[in-house]
Amino acid sequence: MIKNPKTDSALHVLKGAVEKVLGASLTTSVYEEGNKGRLTVEFDRNPTKEEIFEIEKLANEKIQENIEIKHFDMNRKEAEEKYGNKIYDKFPVPLHITTLKILEIPHWNINCCIGEHTKTTGEIGNVSIRKYRFRESKQQLEIGFELALFP
């Protein structure tokens, strides 16, 4: 399956908003298909509707800022020294990989990611959170979203 750079970029914008609103920073899984996606993060409670609304609002504000999404390769040791574990999610990067592909939305999100991405946040389009589900047994929050182009 060919992944959509807009959807992959939206996952990073959404994750930044989730970190700002809920403090959840460890992604446990992602899913994307066309203009739809799902971000799953470690979290310990069911968020309020107001918190979900705030996540969507902040994500769309960051998209409308139309800021550069930086993509670069970096030596693993240097990246870990500079960014610590912030660059990693729950899915492990094998130890034999010595050069990491980094995606950075300045002051918003930084992650290892091998996907294709847009050049700016403005290219993503609006993010609409369609559903969310807290899975208490797994201590995970799933946030499903859909992208819509700006009118």
C-alpha cells in the first residue's frame, strides 16, 4: 500500500497536540489509509470531550501556521545525545541502524520516521477527529481522524 504523505504528516501534528493537551508522548501504534488515520498513545484515563476538542483545535492551528516540516538524516548517537528518547516511540529501532531519519516540526514534534511527509504543515489540510477510544486494559488511547482539504 502506498502511504499518503499528508496523512503521515497529520499523525505528527496530531501527536504534538496530544502531547500539549494530555502529556501523552509515547506512540504505541499508527495506522493510515488514504486520508484517514489513527494515532494510538500510552495513556492512563479516558479524556474528556473538551480535551479531544482542544487536541483537534491545536492540530488545525498548527496546520494553518503552514510551517516547515524538517526531514533529515542524523547519526543515531548524535540524535540520542541531542534529543534523548523523545525521538522514539514504542516500536523499536533495531540497534544495527546507525543513521536515523528524523522528522521535526519545530517546537511541536520530533520523531524517527521513515515515511514520506509534506514540506509544510499547511499542505496537510484540516484534521477532523472522528472517534476516540480509551482502552483501559491496555492503557492506550486511540484517536481516529480524517483529512479534508481546505475549501
